[in-house]
Amino acid sequence: MNVEIDRDKASSLDVTAEQIESGLGAAYGSLQISTIYSPTNQYQVITEVAPKYQRDPSALPLLYIRSSPGTLVPLNAVTRVSQDVGPLSVNHQGQLPSVTISFNLKPGISLGDALEAITRLARTTLPARPSRKK
């Protein structure tokens, strides 16, 4: 599912993109909001919608976002939701998305030549990596 924020509409209803992201994160991202301590254990308090609603895209309009003045605004009043094709999962190395590339070599091709060709292809095909400013 793609959720596109209608920034003009959200602004007119005093809802920020951060509030929408936080609302979606609390509903679908297993947000830990507190810890309950007992004499022998501790329990994480996690917010999320019930699993039956997590799997049902038609449940998105049931979510409400709290605006800056405190009123509740329906999510579908400030967003457009569409279905699209996407990956089933995104692999990560630490906190960064990552991919694993596997390949075989043609007879007579060295590993160094193959890696050089892959690096050249990645530089011309993939988006440029943003530079880090110190």
C-alpha cells in the first residue's frame, strides 16, 4: 500500500506529515510507548492495530490522526491510499537497506573482471549516493 500525504489538505486541517507518520507508525509499526515493571519482570507496552486490521487495506480509513489543536482527523481526509507492487521484504545490514548479489562466472572470466563489471554497472545504473558533509 502506498500512502501519499495531501500536504495542502493536511496543512488546512493543522496536521503535519510527522503526525501522520507517527500515527501510522503507532498503528502498524509496533511502537513501544512504555514499560511496566513488576517485582519479578518487566513488560513492554506496544501500540498496534489488531492483526485482522493489519492485513486489511480497507481498514486504513478507520484510523484518525490527532491534529495540532487536538481534534481527530480521519486519515483518508489527508492522504490518498493506493495499492502497488512492492517487495515482500526489505533486507537490512544494520539500519541500512541491503541486497545480496549472487552470480556464476563464465569459463575464462576472472573474479576480478566480474567484480569490476558489476561495480561499473552499479555506478551507471543505481542512483548516486548522497555525499556526507562534515
